[in-house]
Amino acid sequence: AGMLAIREGAGKCAPALLEPIADLEVLTPGEYLGDVIGDLGTRRAQIQSIEGQDDLQSVRALLPLGETFSYTTALRSLSQGRASYSMEFKYYEPVPDHIVKTLVMA
């Protein structure tokens, strides 16, 4: 009954589903930079900057928090355990339409 009420109410208004966005910084040796950026692309990240110091590269990106699950393991695999990251909550953003449709159908 509760789910039917939500679906009916959502049809009568224009609700917006929001997702948390994290500010992410990845520190990686230069040899793994391409792999790190490629993986972030599959996670809907918006690359903000790439800066280098000697062989260490810093990648800053905005990343939906829902895409960070298993990121520690993925980053460790991509960089043979040599990359690290930090992140903090930045803001909320509307969920893309194609993802909303998937969630509503579930």
C-alpha cells in the first residue's frame, strides 16, 4: 500500500531524486594514471583536475557516492596497491533520468 501511494503521489507532482556527490582526490604513480581515469569514467566521475609532482599524479573528481562502493578494491587492483584516495561529501545533485527509470522499475 505504501509503495502504491508513493507511485501515485510521484505521478501527480514532479519529484526529484537526489544523490550525494563526493569530492574525490586520488594520488597515483604516473604509470597507472590512464587506468585510474578510465575507471573513474565508468563510475560517472567528472574529472576536475590532474596535477603531477615528480612521478606522483593527483586526480580530483566529483563522483556520485553510490559509485564508490568497492572503489578501494578496484583502485588497489589497478595500481598494484600503490594508489590512495580521499573523499568528502560535497553536495546533492539530481539523479540522471536513465538511473531514475531503473530505480522506479525495481
